[in-house]
Amino acid sequence: PCKCILSGQWQNDLGSQVHIFDVEADGSFSGEYRTAVSATQAPIQPALLCGSQQLHGEGQQPTFGFTVNWKSFSDSTTVFVGQCFVDKSGEESLHTMWLLREEVNSGKDDWKATRTGCNVFTRIA
Ligand code: B9F
């Protein structure tokens, strides 16, 4: 069985908060993402996410992925992929990489449409 279940509230190194609702029997889940940062003047609003975590892997530190649709305040989409680690003291952390795709007007702007980065999330009490 997994040592780490993604359900609950997490905060990353930028101060963004993610609330992951119950993980279903097939590993799928949904949740809400509150980003602490935005590269636009538009007010920041919570965004919906949906994703999937491994339940039947060899290890007990499952991999997962989720998609955040920023439609409430922009045309962009971010995907996160990562793994949940549990350290010796039992502290859980989600180590992720993300790709953020911005809507651009044509294929000639494709080169500048994608950003990438890393985020580490820890559980909030
Ligand atoms: O700022 C982004 C945005 C999209 C279109 C206008 C503004 C939306 C929020 C993204 C939040 C990212 C970071 N927060 C976090 O916790 S998701 C990955 C990072 N981790 C300006 C134009 C296109 C992008 C920026 Fe925009």
C-alpha cells in the first residue's frame, strides 16, 4: 500500500496552495489550486484541477500527474508531474515539475508559449 496519499492541503515554495479532494479507487482525483503568483494584472482566482496517482506501483512513494485549467482568469493550462516522498521522520513532500502553456494567436508564436519549472509541496496541517 502507498505510504503517501495525495488527499489534503499542500503548500509549495511559492506559497501556492493546492487542495486535493478524495483519491478514487482507480487513483483519479480532483481539487482546487490557489496560485500565489501570476504574471498578469487580472485578479487571482482558484482554479480546478484533475489528475491521477499510481496505486499499484512497486514502491510506496507514488508518482502522479495533474492538470490545472486557469480558465477562470486566463486561457492558459499547467500540467504538473511528480512523486510523493516520505522522509525518515514521516514528513511527506511532493516533488514536481510543471509546464505552463499560454494561448498564442498563431503557430509562429509557438516558440514562446511554454514555460517550465519545479515546485516542492509540503502538507499543511
Ligand atoms: O500567471 C499565469 C497566467 C496565465 C495567463 C496569464 C497569467 C497563471 C498562473 C500560473 C501559476 C503558475 C505558478 N504557480 C505555481 O504555484 S503554475 C506553475 C507555477 N507554480 C502570463 C501569460 C502566460 C503565463 C503568464 Fe499567464
